[in-house]
Amino acid sequence: MDSSHLNAKPTNVTYTPVKERCPMMKKYVEKDMGGCSLSGIMNEDGSRISSDNIVRSIAVLHERGNGLGGGFAAYGIYPEYREYYALHLMFNNERSKELTEAFVETNFLVELVERIPTRNVNSIIDPPILWRYFVRPKDKLPDAEEDDLVAQSVMKINSSIDGAFVMSSGKNMGVFKATGFPEDVAKFYKLEEYEAYTWIAHGRFPTNTPGWCGGAHPFSLLDWSVAHNGEISSYGTNKRYLEMFGYVCTLMTDTEVMTYLFDLLVRRHHLPIEITSLALASPLWYDIDRMPPERRALCKAIRAVYGSTLVNGPFAIILGYRQGMVGLNDRIKLRPLVAARKKNTLYLASEESGIREICKCPDEVWFPKAGEPVIGRLREPVRC
């Protein structure tokens, strides 16, 4: 099958809005107001655990969602294929699957193709076609160039192949999501069969974007995955800034820009997580002017260089990535976020009950300050 028409760089794509392209979302278009549930668990010693705790944690927060989206991101689940990018894809029909596979085969060496295992769950209605592909570039490239190729390919598929959507594309990780409550999504994807050193979970109550299977959280690019509670009022500014660097935002959700901002600032601009968090949730000028001189100079420099990455509006996020997990609030803390530790394990959740359900007696519990990240890191880097 000729797929040459799919090989243009994503920055040159003229795309049809995903709402029109993808019938998967057409029946979930009403606006609902409410909160979202967040939960994250990370073992900093790299030990892998089953999905039981993360499912129990997010299930306690059931009332924060409404069944229009649930999902999980898991890190360390494919150790036997750790050298390959694991592409999790959903398709609306066989035609979109054929076009995507032709594109993937043109641009990558494919080690394994298989259907993502699922089971029938009454509440998961009319799920899309779900497959995963373990791939690597045909030519040996530096790691940064390989990541660029995969990121461009993900945005190309999402923006130009009708009815196709990439859920995740990182190494040794995967995103599992659908339209439903997260505990039902876990059953649907047989998550009890996976083990991971980091789990993040989300239960969605769509605010200003449609509830549909691809719009469930986490949103992911490469090994970045973001679960988000809130609303980003600076979406337009953030989106236009990202487009200057070749990102294509097509998924009708503000969480997409949050994911891409971390990829841009950390992976491509080589900023530490702490500085990236400072750019995204910068203090108010009122507070900056009252800081010690060195800190004040740093904050002013970040605002001057990365002002367009400032994320306005109420938000709390949990970010998963290959080497760690991060919790971050907006700079006024308009959405709840709780953190806890027990020995080598870091816990994050939108409510303390989500942590106490699985960790009765944590060593410490705290409520992160506005704009100050909670960062968990692996003691030894993961080999990929």
C-alpha cells in the first residue's frame, strides 16, 4: 500500500479537526462541569508492582468522575522489549488501521505487532480497535534524533489519518484508556497482568472538551504521560508557542499542550524538571519582587525567556516519565493535590483518601505548595 502521502513533516499538515474525523467521539459532545481524580505511585528503587494498588486508589475517588474517561500509564511493563518504542494505538475502523500500519512499516522496523489484550466489560461500550507495535527506526540514529522521529510520527498519525490515535509511544511503558470509570477501564485492559515501577491513573469529568475514548487521560508523547485535573485558560498561547517548534495540537484538549511542553522544555531544551516546573507555574510578579536577589533573578529570566509556556488557570497534574514522577499545582493552587512517602515509595493523589486506601500509615503526608513540584526519581536510571 502506498503511504508516501503520509511522510510529510507534521508542521506542514492541513488537518481535519479530530471531532469531525473520528466517530469515536461524536456521541460524547455535551459539556459537563466537575472535577477529575488523580493518583500516582512510584517505587524509587525500581521494583515493579501489580496494578492492584493504583486501581484501589483511583476507585476510592470514583465520585470525582462521571464515567466519560478513565486511564492509566505504567512504566516498566515491557522489559523484554525495552529497546523498542511501544506504540499503543486505537482505531475507529480497519481502513484507519491499514493506513497506519503502512505508515509505520515505511518509517520503522517492526519487531512485534499484536492486539492489546482486553476483556468484555459491560460499562465499556463500543470500544475502538486496539493494537500495539514494538518498533525502532530503520536507520541507527542518536537517541535524540530517534525520539524526534517517533514524536513527529505520532503527531502525523494523530493529525492526518482518519480514525487513528496514538495512546502512547515510549519505551518500556504504555497508556491504557477508554470511555468509562477507571476501575472498569482496568478490568477492560486486564491490568492485573502487568507490573510497573510507576503507575499513574486518572478519572475524568470533562470540563470544556468532549468525553471520548482518545480524550481520556493520561495524554502521552514518548515516555511523558500527564494526568490532569483542571482547565488551562492559556491554551491558545501555549499551543501557538509549541507550533513554533513543530508540535501539532489536534486532540481538542488542553492536556495535550501540557504534555508537549514537558517534552519541549526537558527533552529538547534540556531544562531540569525543577526549572520546567518554574516556567509552567511561575510565581506572580508580586511574589517574585519579594524574593532574595538570586532567586528573583532566576524567576525573572525564566519569565523573560519562557513566558509563553506559563500555564494559566486551575490545574493539578501528575507527570510520569521514564526516570520519575512529578506532581505539580498551578501557582495559586486552585486544584487539590496531596503527597506522601512510605520508605522507597512516593504517592500522589487528588485526595488524601486515595493514598490512605493503599498506605494506611505513611511516613509523611503533605500538601504541596502552589507551583512547587513534588519530584520522585529512580535511584538508578532505567536502561533502554
